[in-house]
Amino acid sequence: MNIPFKPNETFRDDYSYANSDAAVLRFPFPFPDDNYMYSVNIEPHVPGGPTPAFDNPFDVDEHYVAECRERAKVLEQDPSRCKVLPHMMAAEWDTLELIMESFATSYPEHFTLTREGINWTWENRPLGIRDSFTFGDASTLPLPPFEYITRQAQGDFTLQDQREDNLFIDGGMVTTQADWSMDFNVGMTFHQWHGPVPLAHEKGVFDRALKFLLRLQYGAPVRRLNWTMTVNPRLDTSPENYPQWGPDRTTVTPENVGRKLHLRVELQSLFRLPRSNAILFGIRCYLCSIEDLARVEIWGKRLHRVLRDLNPDIADYKGTTRYREMAVAYLAPFDDGAALPTGTAPRQSTLPPRSTLTSRG
Amino acid sequence: MMAQTIALRVAAVTPLSPTLKAFTFVPAAGGLVPPSGPGAHLRLFLRDGAKLHKNAYSLIANPADRSHLSIIVRRVAASKGGSAFLHEQVGEGDVIEAGLPANLFPVTRTARRHLMVSGGIGVTPFLAYIAAFAAEGTPWQLHHFCRPDEREVFAALLAPYAGGSLHIHCDGTLDGLDAALRRQPLGTHLYTCGPESLMGAVLGQAQALGWPKVRLHSESFGGAVAGGEPFIAVLKRSGIEVAVDAETGLLDAIEAAGVEAPCLCRGGACGQCLIEVADGVPEHRDHFLDAEERASNRFIMTCVSRSRTPRLVLDL
């Protein structure tokens, strides 16, 4: 199936990013219940899920070309967003091998990997890339292997080295992040980089998650969803660029909140890498305006309840304090209070037009 | 959920000594073998008539081109298990089922220098280690302990690295190791693989000399083997009795019986599969229950835990 890419959409300045109806319906909505609390919400990363976003190890969608272009722009301005410690070279090749194989298998109409022993040729047609190289010899690629391949994938990636019964974040490509810094976190242990998260430490979430991940097996990846909210469809909400996006939080009004405020969902995946024994952590970011989310009946109602009843510590940590009430007020008219089934599937195959909703709202 | 398996065809069997044979495998269906790294092992599922042996063997190489997988198997004296089966009944062209390579003995990538100590066939993971160190240019030293009559066999296996820091000892003592343990530069990691008695002695000596624990590593296939004693799970609400055999997990067995049970991570961490125990004593293997909950034996995490009693009655 050919993906209809939208190569010219932007995630900054005029923010021309938008989801097609199909993209809204495949959004990985993160709330199976009316209440949200931290948990070890990890499940096997096997093909299939509530929407097609879960169908492949690495999801490629209509925003692929534009996101890769946005990543290149961020790196041009700030090369420190990609950082890999020298002992992670085996993990770099692991990542390249995994993503190339997955893309070529999942999307043969767009990507082709040809191998003769260790002589490989990689074709990425959407980005117009064709390179031949020797697997394992970094001098035959135009960029280091991890940077080379993650510039061609949506979402952020980090590399965790496993030693001393702990995980160390010893590499990453991080340009689409929800306010955390690779440059600051590099080299930290599992509990150190999760330090700022409220409530979850006390609940033992990170102790259990670490024990689980230390035993993660090759060939049995896992996934979880995480979420926050972002004003404007901006991928790069980094601490480094806070002055550029932080003030956007003051621009939300009851009139524009539906279009301006986006639910930001990370489809996080964890793969044991076979050659290095490191773990690849994929953080695939999806953005959807709350106006579009409310076009899916069950999602509009549920998002209203989750935001309305959100634990204040979590609401604060996720940076929603300034606009949460406005979002709740916007969503309230969509919620008749009826009981909703557990789960995140949209349960409808088409969307009503936007204009109808505006009048209702 | 069953772990993934692959069908491997035996491409070559090479006798190395009266009790050692090297086996090389390629994918039965063609294509590439799964990638692996130094220290990884392969679990073979050997069907010997009605018996099923599940044996784990260290991979002796991790070829970048993924053309093959190789192991060396010692035929254990008086073995009625997998090693005798491999030695006597498996030949070129045979197809064997295997798990995906897994690694419980990985290289520490931040080490500045690697000191390896092996006993007998315990040298196999280090054949893969040395190849990686040689390729990366990381300094290494290997001390190998074996019987005098096998010196030539192991010297031949290590011949490609004969220019490196290789020491083969056949005097029946660990005396040859003492000097090496005493004068390693800071940042050296020690790895040992071989008989339990050798690994215990090496680690004990290193600790006595002040080596930090985080720099000591030993091979153990303990975690490679799941399962345990068979038992019967009685599902109170469904009125079904599920036989859980030695190799199958409780949750897998419940699902195979057609009963839907809650679950999420399937690794004992998320807490979703918690079920109340009405009778019997669970063998807790999860990371979720706290000490008090464990001691009460009122709950079980079905995805990883088993039973200490022949019958376990669940509120399911």
C-alpha cells in the first residue's frame, strides 16, 4: 500500500501540520479507562492493536517525509541532539539492521534492503536515498550508522547499555521530545533519568519496570503508551528551545483551544538488540488536535473525563496547568456522561466534518 | 505466548576429539540466521523419540553476514541427555528446532581490558568474545585450564589468536592464574566460564584480592531454563482443571485450555494478571507482589509464577 505522504507540512512557524481523517482514526489513543494513573503499562509489541499504528515494529505514516525533514532542521541548528557514547558502536549497527529490515519488510513499496554477505544496498524511495555500504564498517556510510538510520525514521530513539544490573542511557537521537534533553541525560542510570516523574517512584513503578527490562529478550519487543499535551503541532518541545515554545502556552483561548491544543502520544517500543545486548527505545510521537479527537465519539468523551479528573501532580508535571480548564470546558459538550467500554479502539470508521462539531461545541 | 523458534539444518559436523564435536547450522528454510553477539547461547529442542531435551550451548561465533551458527558440544560421560543425542544421532542434513539466540553472558562494553578464565569446554563463549575484541582492538587475556590430553584440541581452536595473550594451563591447579589476578590495570573486567568448581574458585580468589563485584562475570544458564515441577491448576469459576507441564507457564496453559485470563506484560511486572488463590501454595517468580503479599500466598501472578503444591485452586 502506498502511503500518501505530505512532504510540505511543517511543525514550526506556520504549523501547516494536519491529520487526514484516516490519520485521526489510526491515532494511538492512550486512555482505556476514564481515569489515568501511572502503571507499568507494558505489553508485547506484536503486530496488531486498537488502531493500525500498532501494525508494524516501526510505524511509518503520512507525516514521514515532513518529519524527517524537520529532524534534519533541528540537527542543523543543534547537532547535540544526536549523541552516542563510543562503546555503543555494536548497538549502532544493531539499530541500523533492525530498522532497515523492519522497514523493508513492512513497507516494500517504499524501502528495499539488498544483501550479499556483508555488502548491503539500502534504498529509501520517499527520501530519495540509495547507498551501498559494508555492514560493520562505519567508514563506508556517509554518517555514523545510528545517526544515518534514525534520520530516516519517525520518532526519537535512545540506546540503553545494560551493565551492573542497570540500564544506562548511552546514546540517542532526540529531536521530537516532550521537554527532556539527551545532552543532559546521556550516561544516566534508569532511576536517574526517570527522577523528575512524580508519584510513580513511590508506587514502585520504576523498580518493577527496570527488573522487567533487564530480562527483555531478543525477538520479544514490548511497548507502552505515554502522553502529554502540546500547544501547536510542534515536535521539538525541547528544554534547549524552551524560549521558542514555552510562551505558546499563554496563547490558548477558549476560542482556539480545539485547534491549538494537541494530545501528544508516544508509542514507546523496547527492543533487545542482539549483537550488543543493549536495548533500543523507540519514542514515536503522534500529535492530534483535541478538535479532531472529539470527532471520535468515544475519545472525545473519555479525554474530557481524564483531563477533568487528572491528579494535580500529574497535571502539573505534564505542563497542562495553564490551559487544562479551557480544554475541559471545550470537551464538556461532547460528553453526555454515558458509561464507556474499556479500551482505546475508535469504534467508528468515518469522522463527521469539523464544522458540525464547532457549532455543537 | 510461546517464544519464537527457528528451524536449523545441520550443515557440518566436525569431530574435534573423542568427546568434542562442532556443529554448524544454517536456516532450514534458507535466508539468514538471527543476529547474535558474544556470549549468546542457543537453546536446541532435541526430539529423542518421546523425550524432548532442551539444551543451551554457547555460540562460538557471531558472523556479521549471518550465514550460520556454530556450537561445540562435549559428550558428557554416561549422558542420557542432549549431548549424547547430538553426538550419536544428529548428522549433516538433519533439521533441529531452536530458540532465538539469547544472551545471559554479555561483554561489558565499557571495560578497558578483558580477562577471561575458562575450564575445558567452557572456552566456547570466549571464542566469540576474542573475535569481537580482536576486531575492536580492545586488550584481552585468556587463561584456559584443561586436561593435558586436550591441550592440542584447545590450542587448535585458539590458533587464530595465537599471537594474542593466550595461556593454556594443564597442571590441574589454578596457580597459573594468581599472577594475572594480582596485576590487572584498573578498568579490567573478569569473565569465567567452566565447571562450577572452577568458576567458584576464580571468583573467590578475585574477591579476596579486592576485585569489585561489578567487574566479575560468570556464565550461568540458570535463567535460560524456565518451567519447573508440573502441577494441576483448578479454575474454580470455570470448573476446569488445567495440567501445567514442566515446560509450560501457568498463563500459557490456562489460555491453551480456552480460558481468557487477564494479562499485559507477561513478565511479572505490570500486575494485570493477578488472580486470587483459593487453595494451594504459589511459587512466586514475579516482581509485583510485595513481601507481605507473597507470604500470605493469597495471590499469584499467573504469567511467571507456578505452584509449590501439586494442585493450585484459582479464583478464575
